[in-house]
Amino acid sequence: MATLLLRRRLRLRRRRGCRRLILALAIVAAFTFFVPLDPSVKPAASLSASSFFRHSGRASLRPPPLSNSSLHSSSPLPNSSTSDVVVGSSDDKKVVVRPLTKKKKEERPYWLLPPDEALMYAKREIENAPLVIDDPDLYAPIYRNVSVFKRSYELMEKILKVYIYSDGKRPIFHTPELQGIYASEGWFMKLMEESKVFVAKDPRKAHLFYLPYSSRQLKEALYVPGSHNLRPLAIYLKDYVNNLASKYPFWNRTKGADHFLVACHDWGPYTTKFHDELCKNTIKALCNADTSEGIFVRGQDVSLPETTIKFPKKPLRYVGGKKHLSERIFLAFYAGNMHGRVRPILQKYWGDRDDDMKIYRRLPNRISRNMSYVEHMKSSKFCICPMGYEVNSPRIVEAIYAECVPVIIADNFVLPFDEVLNWSSFSVVVPEKDIPNLRDILLGISLRRYISLQTGVKQLQRHFLWHASPEKYDLFHMILHSIWFNRLKQIQDQP
Ligand SMILES: *[C@@H]1O[C@H](CO)[C@@H](O)[C@H](O)[C@H]1NC(C)=O
Ligand SMILES: *[C@@H]1O[C@H](CO)[C@@H](O)[C@H](O)[C@H]1NC(C)=O
Ligand SMILES: *[C@@H]1O[C@H](CO)[C@@H](O)[C@H](O)[C@H]1NC(C)=O
Ligand SMILES: *[C@@H]1O[C@H](CO)[C@@H](O)[C@H](O)[C@H]1NC(C)=O
Ligand SMILES: *[C@@H]1O[C@H](CO)[C@@H](O)[C@H](O)[C@H]1NC(C)=O
Ligand SMILES: *[C@@H]1O[C@H](CO)[C@@H](O)[C@H](O)[C@H]1NC(C)=O
């Protein structure tokens, strides 16, 4: 009943909007017929009705278009005093679009479209992505489909606007933590809130809505140590979302499907459990991307990489393999605690051996004095990344930084950015049941295949880097891209 009423209200609003549009169009039309403002403008009579509606109508009702995606809508436009608009076209050459001139369809200024239509436009463009062959900037083997990735990424840069709710008390909301093993939620939050490119100040122009909460801060604030009770956390988030849904019209429009959150703590998924729409519809970027728990859904949610940041001022401190292949003297390396279901089995079969399998509980001092943890990664062909209590492991990104091929052991784990990356081309996934054969599996990988995997890791590295101010194709952009990509996938089911 409530939704029926709401739909009717929305429809009414839309109709009212339409009436306003027609009135405005009439005024613009009258103006254009009788008061030619700019002599370069062709007579309105030569325009077809459709092109008139498409260009002058919308343009006159909306704020001036962006010159390109890196300029935020609030910044003044270059050339805004003239009637020409410079845009980045799909091939990034500058194209001059004259308003009030009949245009070919592909030059349609899609950034003027209402958010829903812009998403549909992007979706169709990606489905018909031009084939990318030998792009010097993109190493094709690491992607599922490099043409799709390239087109989707460039459209994201040009179109996507995110509205960030200002609601929510600190420190649970709006307080990015940039250090430690949950740093990726904090880094994303900080860079998103600072973004001049992607933030929409006006929610009506947004394609996505960000719930700026920190799963780690939620735990810090509300979890009673030893209680084993996550309910207060989930209730808190439920109340937050209900409050947004009653205060603003945006949540109810899609029942949360165009909203997203980014959470790296193991408990991230559970904190959404008490709000049905949040749990089922909202796009959740989660480190704990485990499909067996019924919360993370492959293709809808986003597997967020876990990145351990020791020095927030130097997030790239440990990046770089440098070593020649012959200096990778160990076959495989792991050092760490032995909790969770996988690591004790790893320890049982491969711990404390005197060969090329270097599997330690924690790196003993006598060994780390001579060769540090990071040096071990750089001196190994394969870095073992077994799940801990949950499927995710910060070792995957550590291995990528050290240019060591990750060996992932965590059944039901959806790998980071699985929607666009082809993990078989730069990693080895070993089913948990095959741990007893681990050494044979790794020895069975030919040198040629190994070099191809390691080349993939090096090419992949930039997608996992944090920069204090985001760079093209870096981790911030990859997270946002996967959220955008998955949202585009969903919209096909909607009218
Ligand atoms: C306006 O556009 C022209 C052509 O692209 C360019 O040469 C010129 O610098 C621009 N003017 C301003 C103020 O940006
Ligand atoms: C967009 O603007 C930025 C900086 O203003 C510039 O570096 C970039 O080349 C522009 N891109 C296009 C497609 O015009
Ligand atoms: C990649 O996607 C494009 C666009 O959908 C398609 O035409 C092409 O065949 C795909 N390439 C591969 C290798 O699947
Ligand atoms: C959204 O829906 C909820 C539950 O149906 C309702 O309580 C709330 O008032 C609605 N919000 C708006 C802005 O209409
Ligand atoms: C110390 O590490 C080097 C490699 O960096 C190795 O060759 C050497 O055998 C190690 N020494 C000891 C005592 O483990
Ligand atoms: C992914 O990579 C593997 C190994 O390089 C390759 O065999 C497979 O065809 C690739 N898959 C896609 C979808 O490109």
C-alpha cells in the first residue's frame, strides 16, 4: 500500500515536472524564434522536433554541461561565455558541440541526460564496446574483456556522480581510518568525500548514493568485547538506513539498489543483516566476500581488496619486486597465525620443512633477522594466501606489491574486482581439499606459464595502489568502477 501511494506520488511529481518542462520549452522556443541571440545559431525552423527536444530543450533547463569529467559541475566552464561546448568524445579528442544544431546520434550529449537515462546509455555503450586491440595502456590478458573494461571505465569517468549522505554521527560515519588491515574502507571514504570529479552536491543528479560508514568504527563503538553479540551493530545500521529512507525520497525509489557501502571489517556483511533492503539490494563492497554466507552476491556486490597500510603517509612503501626471477629462491612462502579452517591444514602438511616450501607460523626472529617478511615475499615464486577466520586475506595485495604470484586458498571467496579481472591470468587458486598436493601443483606450473602469471601480476599492480590524490586506474577508481559496473548490470531488470 505504501509503495503504491509512493509510486503514485512519484508519477504525479513526474507529470508536474513534465508540465514545467513543456512550459519552459515553449518559452525557449519563443525566444529562439524571435530573438536570435547568436548569429551563428541556425534558424530554429531548420531543426527537426526531435533534435530540438534533445538539445536546446534539455540544455536550457539544466545547468551548463561539463567540459569534461575532471571538472566538477560547480567549477566555472572554460568557454562558458560562448554558445559552444567542448566535450571529450569517446576517443578523447575534443569535439565541439553546437547547441541548436542538428546532431548525429552518437554526438548526443549524454551527460545532460537524467541519471536513469545516462545509465541506460552507458549500459548500451558498454554492450557494444568497440574492440580494443593492443591498447598500449591496458594489458589485455589480465581482464575478462579489455574492450568492456575500457569503455565502462571511460564512461564512468565522464558520467558518474555520487551523492554522499551527510547524515551519520562521527566516528561511525565520516571518519576514515587510514592505517591497519581495514584501511581500504577508510581510504575509499576519504578519497570519495574529497573527490571533485565524482561527488554530486545535488542528489537529483546522482547515479549512486554512498552510505559513508566504517565497519571498523562501528565495531569499536558498539561491540562489547567478549559478548559475541553483533546485534547492536546491525540495529544501529538498520536505524540509520530507515532514517535516510524517511528523510529523503532516494532510498525508496530503488529500495536501496542504487545505494552502496564499503566495508572491510570481517563483520561488514553481518552489520547489514537486520535491514532487508540494505542486505539484499544495496551494493556492498566487502573484504569478506564469501558467497557461502548468503549475504555477498557475486555480480551485485563488490569484492573489496584488503590492504594493510602501516604508514598512511607512504601507502606505496612496500611496492615493487625488483628481483630477478633467479633471485626468487623459494618455491612458496607463508608466515602468520594459524587460525581459521585452512591454515592448520597448511601447517600440518607444509609447516617446518627443510625445503623450498617456506611455511611458518610467525617468522622466527633468527630468520627475520636475516631476511624480513617482505624480503621473503620478494624472494619467493609463489606467495600463499590462505584465508583466516574469513575468506579474505591482506596477503593477496602484499603478494601483488612484491610481484609474487598469489596462491589463494579460500573456497567460496569471490576475488577482488572479479567482474572485470581474469584472476587465472595472474594467480593460482587452489581448492582447500588440494592442500596436501600443494607442492606438486606449484611444481607443475611450467616456467613459461609462471612468467606469464608474474607478468600479469606486475601489470595488475597499479589497480591495487592507493594514492593520496587518486590516479587513473588506481585502487580508488577500481572500487568505484566495480560499483558502477555492477549497478549498470542490475538496471536491465528495471522498467
Ligand atoms: C575556448 O576554446 C578554444 C577552442 O577549444 C580554446 O582554444 C580556448 O583556450 C578556450 N577558451 C577558454 C577561456 O578556455
Ligand atoms: C579534461 O581536463 C583535464 C584537466 O582540466 C585535462 O588534463 C584532460 O586532458 C581533459 N580531458 C579531455 C577529454 O578533454
Ligand atoms: C568483449 O566484449 C565485446 C562487447 O560486448 C564483444 O564484442 C567481444 O566479443 C568481447 N570479447 C571477448 C574476447 O569476449
Ligand atoms: C519510504 O518507505 C518507508 C517504508 O515503506 C516509509 O516509512 C518512509 O516514510 C518512506 N519514505 C518516504 C520519503 O516517503
Ligand atoms: C640469509 O639470507 C640470504 C639471502 O638473502 C641467504 O643466502 C643466507 O643463506 C641466509 N643466511 C642464513 C643464516 O639463513
Ligand atoms: C583467463 O585467463 C586464462 C589463463 O590465462 C585463460 O585460459 C582464459 O581463457 C581467460 N579467460 C577469459 C574470460 O579471458
